[in-house]
Amino acid sequence: MIRFLDVVVRYPRAAAPAVDGVSFDAPEGTITAIVGPNGSGKSTLVRALLGRVALQRGTIEVDGEDAATLDRRALARRVAVVSQREEPAFPLRVADYIALGRHPHAHLWSAADPAGATAVARAIDDAEVRPFADRTTEELSGGEWQRVRIARALAQDARALVLDEPTTYLDIAHEMSAFELLDALARRGQAILVVSHQLNLVARFAHRVVLLHRGVVAAAGTPSDVMRGDVLERVYEWPLVVTRDPAVGAPALLPLRGRRVT
């Protein structure tokens, strides 16, 4: 569904590319997780997909088409994005903010959107935001606001969902709930691409993991392929142990107290 092919992005005046020759697929029906230390290029890939940064080389494809050739509405009908940072310009009723996700589906000369009400109601329930759907956006906590942003993306009803740090500000229960929701969406056939620092949640839920380090792919594959102690310790430059999650058998990361690995 989403394919990155030899993608290179270099920011102006940067000494090195932020992303340097990255290639991977995020197919339908799977959760693909991008992980890595701060500054490894994870969010840059999301910006590149949205056309917010230019590619120095390579291609990003959506449904087999070059994303750069799609206009914003066409891209938004295919890919819904929850970016890392966003604040509304002015307060909105939560339900109205979520309904903005239907904008790509509105007809050119009409606001008619026959599927809109159903999609918005489903998104409100799936993201568990109905208790505060009638509040304004400025009345929300950080965790509530994050869930509302996920709801707006769900209302977009796209075949692919891209989320950059979706569990920011969420407590343990809502972190789990968010990933359970992503798992359910993948089972329905959506392509899920998630950027996350939560390696233990990624190991539990992701089907495929792409580990970035200084703009390149350091490892890619299943969570068991990628979450190996020697690989993660080298990339994160910190002593750690990888054990097994006793609940589901997935790899589990345990950082150790001690000096930074050099």
C-alpha cells in the first residue's frame, strides 16, 4: 500500500541526509512500525510522504502511484495521518473537529458527504472519545486531545493510516487501547504505519519493524528479527537486555542502569 524506494532527504544546511537510501513496504492488513533513536529520520519519512519535505532521491508510492503526483485531496482519500505535533488555530467542538476528517470526501461544488455521519460516529466510538465529544478542543487534556486526533484520522476512512508517536500523553490503559485499535484496523485490511518509541508495545503488536539509525535502515523484519540485544544496544548506545514478554512471548526490552555504550 505504501512503499518507500531508496528515499533520500537532506534538510538545508545539514551536514548529512536526514534519511539516506531508505526502502521498505507498509502493506495492507499489517502494522508496520518505524523505530529508532531521536533524530534517526522517523518523522522525516512521514513529512516526505505528505510532501512537506522534498526528496533528494527516490520515490514514495501509494497504491502503486508516485505520491508526489497525487494532489492533496487524492492523497488524503488514500492516507490518513496523525502527525506528531498539531494545535487547532481556534477552539472547535470536538465532534466538529473530528468531522474535518471528512473534508477529502466532500464534493467539489457541494458539502454533501452521504457516508460522513456514519464515519464520524464510528470514529468517535473506536477512539473512545464520545464522553467529551461535545467539549471544545481547548478543554481537553493532552491524552484526550491525542485520542481526538486519532478519531479525526479514522473519520477520514482511508485505506492507510500513518501515525507519528500516537501514544504521546496517553496513560497505560489508553496506550494499550490505541494499539489494540490499530490491530483491529489492520485485521480489517488497512495498512498501518506507526512511528513509535514504545518498543515493547511495538514488539507486541507490529507485524513488521523498521529500525532506523542515523538515517539508514539498521535492521528490518519481524519484531524477533529486529529486537535483538546486540542490534538495539548498538543503535541506542545504551546497555540493555532483551527478554520475552511472559504474556504473549514477544521480545521485551529492559534497559539497564549503567554507563552509555560507546
